[in-house]
Amino acid sequence: MTVVTESSLPPRFSGKPRVVVTRRLLNSVESRMSELFDAVLNTNDHAMSTQELAAAMADTDVLVPTLTDRIDAGLIEGAGDRLRLIANFGAGTEHIDLAAARARGIIVSNTPGVFTDDTADMTMALIISVPRRLAQGVRVLMSGQWQGWGPSALLGHRISGKVLAIIGMGRIGQAVAHRARAFGLEVIYNNRHRLPASVENMLSARYEPDLDALIANADILSLHCPASPETHHIINAARIASMKPSACIINTSRGDLIDEDALVSALQDGRLAGAGLDVFANEPVIHSRLLELPTVVAIPHLGSATFEGREASGERVIANIRFWIDGHRPPDQVLEGWE
């Protein structure tokens, strides 16, 4: 397995290496970057255009992108010879063409595991909010229509004893399963590879190899798989139709895992009880009908939005860059696609 090649090692810097950061990071992170590197910062935090990314990649040693930046093969092929490291801020790398980076001898690193607890916490918040109709309650209260407590008003469902089906049992999926135990949920899961029995026992989670069976049995379906051609619209019209009318879908992973038209149709027709969504197919543009549905709890991609997580991710980016500058493999080098 080739990890660091001679061509991917940094040159002998006469000064500080140039590092282009595509989005605004925490002040503490940016200050440290400015001390250590010739840092070019995005002070107004706008999403950089393809042309801006191309210009940045033409004259820098390190690029620090985020999930809002699509670093495709064209950008990588047109990058300047100086670019030898793409130090991604965040765990997901589906927005970076890893094969094209490998072909150019450009190392890619990320920041895995930093946002696990933050995202799992937000997932649990949605798991509670949708069955208990929190969004509808807020709408009634804020509209001035609340008439006071009533024994039959805005009834929801308790989650204890319900089946939580998890698709994708990586770090975040396992963290959600761990939290779900405390709420009395029965956890079943589907994953590319079955977890060791010891982990299943620790999480009280049961493996279901049949994805369609898992979806059909779910009271709450929570998605925690990466975006890929194989997972695009993994939740489609047919699978939504197989779900219980009382079930709900939670997505804090990637927006294109769900066919949003099919989801909207099922929610409108009452064939699905609700949805809790932190991610959307065409962010920041949101399917207009999703926001109109009272059974949807929609939040603006807040799963990783904690001071602690964002600072830790920035520190990991800095560490990866410093290891690379010293001629070592970055601790979080992405090895997918490397031989």
C-alpha cells in the first residue's frame, strides 16, 4: 500500500507553506493557522465558486476544503504543481475525487471521529422530536393558536419499546445505538459488514442482513451511511411504501440518501408519520413542500455545529498539515483509492 510517495512529500520551504482555507473557521483555529502557515483565509465565509477554487489551487501548497466545495477531477488536474496536500475539514470526502488526487500524487486527509458525539446527540434530538410532534407544538405556540393544555391535544408517541432501525453502523451509528439504549429502544441495524458479537452485545443491537426487511420493520429509521452511487436514493418510493404508516425517518447523514419527492408524497398522503431532517439533497436549497409539512422537523445541517467539535476538527487539520510538512504521513490520510 503506497502511503507517501516521493512526489507527494513537501518541497523544502524557504518560508511558510501557503495554505488556502475555503471557508471561515473558528477564530482560534484561524489564528493558529496564521501563526504556522502563510494562510489565505475566507474572511466573508462565502462558498467559493469553481473559478475561485481553481485560482486557489493553482498557487498553493495545501488546500483546506469543506463539504461545500466540490473538488472534482477537472480542478485537481488543473491544479498547480505546488499543491501536494488536500487537508479536508470534516470526515466526509465524497466531494473530493480521490482517484484524481492519487493520479497527481496529492495526499488527501480528513478529520474522522471528531463530530461523532455531536451528530449522535442531534440524531437523538430528532428521534425524540418527530414522534412527540415538537415541530407542530412550536408552530401552534408561535402562531398564537394555543388554547392551553388539553388531555387530547397534540398527542404523540413514546419511543420506549419502539424499533429503531439504523442503516450504517459506523462510528455515528454506534453512538446513536448506545444512546438509544437509555431510551428503551430496540435497535436493529444493517451494515456492509456485520459488527463483532461483542459490539452487538454492548449496544444491544441485532443485525438484519435484509435491508428491505429492516426498513419494513422500523418504527424509526435512522440513516448513517456515506453518500455514494450505491447509497443514492437508498430510501426510494418503493422502500418508503413498505414502511409502517406510523413510522418516521431520521436523516443526519447526507441528503441524497432519500428521494425527497417520494418522501414528500408519503408524508402528504399520511403513508408515513413524520421525518426529522438535518440534511437535504440540494443544500442550501430546500424542497419547498418539505418546509410546509407539519410532520417534518427540519434543521439547517446542525449535526456537527458545536464549538468543541469545530475547534477539534480545525486542530486535526493543522496536525495533518504539520505532519506532512515534516515529511511524515498525515495521521488522518485517506487511504481509499491508494494502492
